[in-house]
Amino acid sequence: MRNLEAQEERFSNAFGILENGIAARVFPGCSLAVTWRGELLAHKGLGRFTYDFASPEVNAASLFDLASLTKVVATTAVAMVLYERGLLDLEAPVTGIIPEFAGNDALRRDVTLRMLLAHCSGLPAYEKLFQRVATREDLLHAAFRTPLAADPGTRAEYSDVGFMILGVVLERLADERLDAFCQREIFGPLGMTQTTFNPATALKPSIPPTADDRTFRHRIIQGEVQDENASVLEGVAGHAGLFSIAEDLAVFSHAMLNGGHPILRPSTVERFTRRESEPEGTSRALGWDTPSQPSQSGKHFSSRAFGHLGYTGTSLWIDPERQLSIALLTNRAWPDCHNQAIKQIRPAFHDAIVEALGNPL
């Protein structure tokens, strides 16, 4: 249900924080959606596609590269569906599904699907695999061969490599490509009509650019995934590649706040969004992150909240206690990924939204 009439007055402080960020060139533009107690209370676009005053204005229908929000809106959601259907055993070893992962290190046989989801597999955070290979098949084999940086289960380290591998695990369990499964089982049933991997060429004018890539692809990156590894993976990967609009993320959030209906059961949502007890000190749930101190979610989200960030400047935070969700999509990576000031803007924006609602519990 929409209730947007009062958004300009109610959220003027929050919108002002984003407008100040645009003026300070933290990001050229953004789109946002706020839901509370089942209502869409804020939904708008601010700024432009680039810092050029002649570039198009961002609006509520602008399509953004979600970057690592792919990990939760697509990959983790697929894992949840397969888990519910009895096709995914969280404690199953990765080598049982991807024998190529075994290599010569006996410890690799201890890596489980839960560890991939919880970012404690021992795999490193990131590898520039795209610099070594040119095809999807070769990049995946390079990911399978990536050496462990820690013993499995001993430390939490956010890992793109782990989610690349998880994407392949899910495709093998489902016997279907990730994008096709997502469309049929998640985006379609939820009515997320603008959410897709590899947007059609006709949509390019509605997509803000994310990078002026002068080192790898040597072109403006617009309407194709910014992440270089995902680019070699043909735009469909477990760690990145998804594009969406803020309102579709509000729809997804509403489902998560509604116990997963109509695609999941409440017990599944609770299992995947609950913070893991191991390794000690982790903030990770299964696929999702949870608020730490300090947190990019700000200071008001409850301990039951869950969310995720994306490298291009995207974020989604969901709080079951407040029945609140906040999606913020930006292209802060434009033109060269160097600006990190969104780390100050984002929590301030979240705090202003919660405070505008009276900091409800």
C-alpha cells in the first residue's frame, strides 16, 4: 500500500542529507524506498546520472546496478528456496557438489555450504580473477582453485570468491542457471518486474552509469555489471550482476517482513537472517549481515535487523521489530570508485528516517 502524500515534509531531514551528499559529490544521484508497517512511505529519485548538469535526472524508475545486494536478493534467496525444498543441506561439504573445489588441500573438504553463506569458509575476500582469464568457465575454475586464507570456520571474512562458488553450487542443485531460477521462483512470484540480470539494451537510458573503466573494459560502464569478475562471468554470478529499482526492493523487503510470503516460510526467513554464533564475534547471518557497532544501518536498527551493502553504493536494511525497510540505491562508484564518503551519508540517512518515524519499537 502506498502512502506517499506526506513524504516531503515527514522525511525532509533525511532527503536533505542525500541532497547534501549529491552537492558534495559523494554520488551523482540516488533512488530510495522506505516501507513501514506494510506501507510504502517514501519513494523518489534525487540527483542526476553523472555530475554533468546535462545528464538525465534520476527518478523513481531508474534502474541501478545492485552489486553485492545480488548476494541477498538473488543468491541467498535461491539458497532459502532450495533449503526449504530439502535440496540444500547447510552442512553439506562444497566438494560433494563441486568436486573441482577439493584441490590438494585436505582442509577444503571441511568447507560447508553454511560456511560459504556465513562468510567463514576461509576463502579470501577478493581476487582479481578477471586479470588472469577471459571466459566464464576459466574464471569459475580459477575461483575453485583459489587457496584458502584461513582454516574453514575459524574467522569471518566477507568473500566475493565464496559467493561466486556458492552461485555455482546453487545452479548445480537446481539444475538451472541462477538468473532463470530467480525469475521464475522469486522475482516473478513477488512481482519484481524491473529486477533482472543483464538488462535489455533498450533499458540502458534508464540506468545510471557506474564507472569510466579505463583499465579493463576501456569504456563507460552503463547497463552492464560494474564488477569485473561478474563481467567475465557474463553478467550472471552469485556475488554480483543484479539490477533493480528501489520499489522492487521494497516489495522484496515486504515479503521478508511478512515471513517470506508468498515464496518462503517464516522459519526459513528466521534461520537465514539470525546472526550466526560462530566464528566468535561475527556479525554475519546466512547471506545477510546484521547491525554491528558502528553500523552502516545507523544507530537505531534493532538486533534482529538484517541487511547488506553493495560496492556501487547500494544498500538494503530490514528491521522486523520496527516493521521497517530502507532501500538506498546510488552510483557512488562513478566515475572511478575512489569516493568513500557514502560511509558517513548512509548511516545518517538511516537515522533520520527512523527518527522521522518517532524511533518506533
